[in-house]
Amino acid sequence: MNRRLQSGLRRAAWAVLLAGAAALLAQAPNPSSAANPFFGSVTVLPATDESLKLSLDDAIALGLKNNLGLREAESGEKSLQGQKNEALQNFLPRIMLTGDLGVHQQNLAALGFGPDTVREFSKIVKLPAGFSEITRDDLTEGKIQFGQMLFSGPVIAGWRAAGAAQRAAHFAKMSARGEVVQQVASAYLHAIAAASEVDNAKALEAADRVQLDHAHEAHLAGVAANLDELRARVQLQTQQQTLLAAQNAYEKDLILLKREIGIDPGQKIVLTDPAPYSELAAQTPEELRAIAYRSRQDYQTLQNQAAEVKAIHAAYRGRRLPSLSFGGYYGVSQVGGAGSHGNFAAVGTLSFPLFREARLRGDSDAAQANLDAVNAQLEDLRARIDQQVRSALLDVNATAKLVEVARSNVDLATRALADETDRYNAGLDDSMPLVNAQGVLGAVQVDLAESLYQYNLAKLTLARAAGVLEQQYREYLGK
């Protein structure tokens, strides 16, 4: 009898360890915003006493509004928009209005007008009596200045480079939005899977409690051995440990989700969406690859970076071309109250670079090397997109089959538990087969929750690989 007790306890412990191992495998290491800004957010509202109901759509909307990684991408786009405006100024006229009022004192002798020069000059012009070599003038002047670049190869190429950089930043922001959708949806789905594990653990705990009460009453009535009651008590306490671990993992998943979408970690939330499940329409790798080449924001970002580097290369080559500019001013001056007069200048400048060949060739060669590197990265990204699409499609197909097997296992384990319960109540078996059946059911239920999570995660990864995650995550998840 002691051997049977030890064997039964080992089997029960082994079943619980399997369930615990599945839960530990499902629980990924807690990520940090210090390593990845998409795991952080800007918290905008303090915690309240009321529970916040949160759907998957609500979580994604909050993530797109508050996620730290997306905020940084948006700031980068605004910065490059400002640089593009700076480049635009080179094409716009420059107009400046100035005015000044001053007093000027001059020493004519120091300027070369000594006594001899003044005497010679007085023979031509009658100078006033008491003429002094120290003069004082009051000068009032107003001036408007104008400048315009009419043609410059480097300026034109610089404008094109700034435009390409701004477009690259825009697509980088859109790629960051896709990253937010994937991170938030994955965290939400993981929390749903953890909640399912908690529910399964609670159900098994309730069943174990009923089983313990039944075994205790049977022992008191003298129709069951003390061993059956000991087994039931060990099973209940072991299941209580599993429930505590599942609840702790679930609470940590909720904290991570709240950090990603900008909700105070102390705010209570209730997830309103169940784990989605739907079969995905069949698509070939070629079809998905064509969609990815049209829709992937990182691919478009790199294309615009190539256009930017190409424009920079053209700017360096364009410095060999002449540049044409126009400038001038019109001003009004008044000296010592003697009346005002206007003055102006209109100047056109045509500049030809004669010899800067070493500098020009060095800059051009460096820009060409950068362009070659970006083009190589672009070709590599095309191949990587093909690889990611094919790998994600394989994961979707494999996890879909795992879900089918897990569903079948749950049905079989449920039927097996019902049969063992009937046999135990009829007195045909002791409690050991029943304990084993309960452990098997708990393990396959945890496996089903994990399989559903992995299947939905694979579909999100496929949508991200195709570049349509933000627009079509609902269709891929079957919501």
C-alpha cells in the first residue's frame, strides 16, 4: 500500500510539474523599456478605484497614442520635417529690413586732410569760418535687402535629399506603428492565455476540493481507506500552488500590458476579449511576398534612404556646376539734417568653381560608397522579406495543427475524467486514477491555451511580415 501511495504521489506531482513547466515556457522574460522603447509608454492618467474594461482594439488604440517607441519615431519625423523646411529656405527669397541711427565723429587730419590740404581745398570752395578738422555727423539710415538663389546644383540636390529623408522618417514612423500593434496585441493575447490558465487552475482546484470532501466523508463512513483522503488532500494543495503561480504570472502580464499602452501600473483592468480563433485563408508565399514589397514600411524606408544618399551624391557632383544668384538693396540715408537721399544696388552673381578637384572627388567617392552600401542593404532586405514571409507562413500552418491536436486532447481528457469519476463513485477504482485524470486534463487545458496563443502570435507575425498588420490585424485574428 505504501508503494502505491508513493507511486500515486509521484504521478500526481509529475502531472502538476508538466502543467507548471508549460506555464513557465509560456511566460517570457519580463522585457524592459530601457532595452526596447516599445515596452514603455507615457503614462497620461493616474490610477482610479474603478476597474477599466479593455478590449484588444482599445489596447491597440492606447498603444498608438502613448507608446514610447512610437513617440520617439514621431519626434524623429518632426525633426526631419524641420530640416526639410530649412532646405526649402534656399529656394525662397531672403528679405531683411534694417534701420539705424548713429553719431559719427571723424578726425580729418587722421584721414589725410591736413592744414596744407585744407588750404588748397579752400581756394576752390569757400569754407565756413572756424572750420575744424574734427567733424561730427548724425546719420539716420533705413535699408531693405533682398537675395535670391536662382540656380545651384547642390541646393537642388540637397532639397531632394531632404525630401527623401523626410519620407524615410514617415515610413519609419509607420513601421513603428506596426511594431506597437504587434507588441500590444502579443501582450494582450499572452494575458488572455494566462487568464485561461488561471480559470483552468480554479476549476481544477474546485474539483479537487469536492473530491477531498467526498474522500473525507467516505473515510468517516468506513467505506474508503485513509490513503484516498491523503491523496485527495495532496492533490488539492498541489493544485493550490499551481493556481497561485498562474495568478502571479497573469498579474505580471497585465502590468506589462499597461506599461506598453500608457496605463498606470496600479490601475485595475479587465480584459473583455476572449482568445480569438479562426482559420486563416490560404495564401502562397509568392502572393504574400508581393504584398510585402508593396506594403512593408521598412522596405519603403530603405528605398527612400537610398534616394536620399543618391541625392547627396548628386549634390557633391553638382558642386562642379556654376551657381547663379541675385541680390540687392534699397536704402534711404540722412546725414546731419542735410536732407535725405536714396541709394540702391542690384547685383547678379555667377560663380564658376575652377579647381577643387581633390575635395570634390573625395566627397563624391564617399557618397558613392554609401549609396552602394544602401543598395546592398536593399537587396538583402528583399531576400529577408521573402525568408520572413515563408517562415511565418510555416509557423501559422504548424501552430494551426497544434491547436487542432490540443482541442482533441482536451475533449479526450474530459471524457476520460468523466469516466474515472463514474468508476470512482461506483467504487470500482480508488482515487489514484481519478487524480491522474485530473492532472492530465489540467495539463492539456494549459497546452490548449498556449497553442491558441502561439497560433494567434504566428498570424500576427505573418501580418507584420506582409506589412499589413495595423490595417488587417482584426482579419488575421478573426475578430
